[in-house]
Amino acid sequence: MNITHNFSIMNMLYGSVVLSTLAILVAYPIALGVCALVNGIAPSSIAKILKNAIHYMTSIPTVIYGFISVIILVPLVRNLFRSGSGYCLLTTVLTLSVVILPTIILIINLQIEKIPPSIRIGCRAIGMSPASEMLWIIFPAVRNALIDAFILGFARANGDTLIALMVSGNSPQIPKNLFDSFRTLPAHIGIAISTDTQTVIYQSIFLSGLILVLVTILVTILVNILVNILANTISRLKILPLYKHKNDRHW
């Protein structure tokens, strides 16, 4: 069985990896910014609104995000860029980044809230601005949460089915630009399992599922290797964090 030719497994693997990577690269910096805003940079009233909004986003079903994307974002991308149908990589990335955003924020924010108040009081006492405090004290103190949030955010994006199924266009090809349609492995599983249970196409979903698991494991291993290399470099340079969390496993 020629998997690459018959089922474009490699094309769908490429689509899954590219989508997950772009989605986490869009969502992760926004998540860091939101965490900084709700933990001292924004006024308390705005911070409270942001927190409530993030918690509310977690309760919204994924299909609702997909439906809103289909009726608003797809026509917007199609009319704005005049390229393709709007069911494309760009639309899928933007939608999926919104879906994984609350997960990343809540993981990081949970650890930030565990930092002793005395640390933050000390920062203010020496004249640090809220932004400097977040950049140089708080974020380094919760580096484990930053790593975990990145991995879980990527895994969430890599395994999402509905968003890719609804707005990617589901064309089993390698997207050459942001406006091309494509198909991911989770979307392929969803399509095959709902329409076919007898042919080799149905059998291919088991390989697709295995590949998805292996990709997540590989990314987790690579991220931890990079973090350990960075930790060893910092240790050799004798650069120590100003505050070390008791659960820190890397420094």
C-alpha cells in the first residue's frame, strides 16, 4: 500500500504540523500578554473582566468557534485578500489560536497566583515597574508553567478535529501559502470514520492516530531537551533567577 500516493498521509501530517505550529506561535505571545495584564499591568477592573472572559471562553464548545469562523472569518479572509475560498490555512490558524488561548493562559496564570505576595511587594519596594516585575521576576519564576503551557497548547492544537474539519477546506494537499486549503490528520480521521468502515481508507485512520501521538511525544521531548540545554548554559554562566519556585525542576 502506497500511503503517500493513495491517502496523502504525509500531506496531512504536514498540514497538521504546520497548523499546530502556527497556531501556538500566534496564541502563545498573546497568552503571555494577557497573563501580564491580569497580574498587575492592567487596572484591577480590566483585569477582572479579562479573567472572567477567559474562564467563559473555556465553556464555549469548539463547534461554536468553528461556526463563528465560517460565518464571519471565512468571508472576511476571502473578501479581504481576494485569494481562494476563505477555507484555508490562515482562517484555520486564527480560529484554532483562539481555541487554545484559554488553556495556555489558565495554566500560566494558575502558577503566577501561587507566587508569594512578599516577592511582589519586594519588587515594588525597590521601584520595579509592573512590566519589569513580570519580565524579570514573575515569568522566570513560573518557567515550568510556561513550558507546560506551550506543550499542552501545541498538543491541543495538534489533536483538534472540528476546527480543521470546518474551516480548512479539507483538500489533502500540501498548502503552499496561507490561502490554500489543506487537511489535517484529525480531520481525516473524522471524515473517514463517519463515512467508511470497510475499506483501506478506514484502516488508515489507525496509522493517522498513531502519527498524531508520536508527533506530540516528539515535540514534548524536543522542548524538554531544549529547556535542559538552556538550563545548563545558564548554570555554567552562573546566571541565577532572582526568585526560584519550590517546584522548579529545571533550574
